Amino acid sequence: MIFKGIKVTAGILTAAVVFSGAGMTASASGSGAMLPSAGVDLTIANGNRLEDILTSSSIPVESIIEWINTEDSQGRFTEGAVSKEAAEEELFRNLVIAQVNAYVNVRSIPSEEGEILGKLYNNSVGTFLEEENGWYKITSGTVTGYVKAEYCVTGEAAVEIAKAVGTRIATVTTQTLFVRMEPTTESGILGMLPEAEELLVLEETEGWAKVDVEEGEGWVSTDYVSLHSEFVQAESREEEAARLAKEEEERRKAREAAAAAAAAQNNNNNEGGNTAPSAPAQQPASYAVGEGSEMGVAVADYALQFVGNPYVYGGTSLTNGADCSGFVMSVYANFGVSLPHSSASDRTQGYAVDGLENAQPGDLICYSGHVALYIGNGQIVHASNSKTGIIVSGAGYRKILAIRRIF
């Protein structure tokens, strides 16, 4: 991953963005993820993905904080270094974290008369610069401005919240990575992961990270992953406008692609052909598809034909075997929509949906190292693993990282 950030030393955070505006106080919703662990120096950078939406109309811009190890070759801290725990807490004391129902406005001056420069979403972070008359001046993403202090926390109050809202991610850096049952190369293999897959980190030990995968909780060697922690930052007015325009254009293209695919299929049927994959010879039990858009319901209906078919690592065949992202990719390909063969990349497709309660049939439900299709009524259809194949499950069976809508 390429970072275009600024280097800082714990306790001397040089950057600024300020937010202000009205909002209603709300409690933090913790992610339970692990936090950065290493030496003193840090790199703060803006991520290029938009996810984890907190409102139905706006998506916060992701931030990444990667810790750079400052130990020498003998494992000793370099001169002037402090413990990772002390550095971590000092960093978090300098954060300003929004605690609101939706977002708080970032303004140009410490007043509600100031121009709105952007939005700081609930649990999003900025770096504290100064306090003035009940306003915090902060920097966050590309925005620097003022946010009303009563809707945010900083200092000691920010430390525990930062630990809860930060998400620790491991990105696979080798072509195929084994997930072990225990943190040793002598342990049994729980599953396999492709390069660039992103995993939720639950725990870290010397040389190993405990991760959440479809087969359960397992361990990966840190020699073959890159570790970073993600925090959501502010979104400027210009970024919000550009994002909304891009999402509308993507929806338009998806609808057009689906209409073209439907027309081609009708022509083929009229000529006596059939290009769609055949359903299993023995139909599985029927499942009720929930209410939603016409195209989303059609996607869910189509996907359910293949319940009972096998899971194959790296596969894309709906009949002979597919993995999770191969299944989703091939289902949407039938509707003329091209999706990547990567569950990590699926987290950036389409546009974000605010919570499972707002999900509709056809939405992508993204987990750590896994992706599924929502069919409604709290259920998903997915290529689960080699033991179960393509099945229907409850959508909340694992922690959901993102929900994306294509149409």
C-alpha cells in the first residue's frame, strides 16, 4: 500500500483540520479491533477507499495510521524511543473524535456563522491543534477547520474511544497464504488466502496475527502480511460532491449494463439458445427473497439457483465451483456488471449502505476475507468454504465490515 502522508513523532502531531457544527450526542460504537503496535515514529496518511458509511447520503473518507518500528537490529529501542504503549496513548490524546448521531460540520472559523468546509462523521478522527472559545481546531483528511467541542472528545477521553473505533487490518503480501489453527508453522491449516486479501486482526503476538476468516479464527505469519490501522477522517464538501456524482454515474452504468444483458438474453432465448449457467439438477429448498429494487431482487433470485454447488478456491464457476468473490463476480456478470475477483476490492464497489437494517437484496455484504450477497430478511447467499459449498446463512453470523450497493 502506498502512503502519501506526513511523518510525525508521537506527541508532536503536525497537521491540522477543524470541524464545527451542530449534532446530537451519541455513544461510541466500538469495533473491538486491535491497535497499532511498534515504535515511536508514525505515518499518517489518507486512504483512498470510501466505506463504513454512517449516514445514508454521505461516506466518510478513510484514514490509515501505520506504525514504523524504531527498534534496531538487536531488537532494542533506538535512542529516545519510548514504549509502544506510551507512544500509542500519546497519539490518541492528540485526537479529536466526533461523538454524534451522524456528523458534525467543520467550519472555517470558531463560530456557527463560519463557512462549512466539510463533515466529521460519528467516531471519525481529526488531529487536535488548539482550542478557542468552545471550539477545537483540527486537521482531518484534506480539511482543516473548527468543530464544536461539545460534540467531540479529546485528551484522556479520546484514548479509550480511539482503541475501540480503530480497525486493525492485515493485508496479504504473498500469492497464497495459509491460515494456521495455532501461531506456529507446525499447526494445521485452517484455510488459504489470496494476495491482497484484507483481514480483521483480533490479536497480535510475536511474529503472528490472529485473524477472522470464513473458516473461523486462525493465525497468519506477519512475515507475509502488512499491518495497519484504519480510522475514518473528515470529508470535504468538494470530496462529498465528487463522490456522490461518481456513485450516481456508477449506478447509471450498472443499470445500463443490466438492461443490455437482459436484452441479449431475450434475443438468445428467442433464437433457441441459452447462455446462462444451468441450475443444480436437484433444486435446494426455496428461500424467500426480501423486498428491494427490481434489479437487486433479480440478482438474489438468480444467485439462489446455485445453492448446494461446490466451493472451489480461486474458482468462478457457478456450477462446478467458485470461491466467495468468484461467486459474487459470476452472479453479477450474468447481469452485465463486472466486479473484481477479490473480496477486499468488493469493499469499494458501488456505494455504501448504512447498516444491515437498510440492506436490500443484491447488496454485497463484506466481511474479513469474505464477501456474500444479501437476499433480504437478514440472510445472505455465499460460497462459504470447501466443507459447506454455496449456502444460505444469517447475515450477522460474523462482523460486517461494509455493505455495498451496485444498482
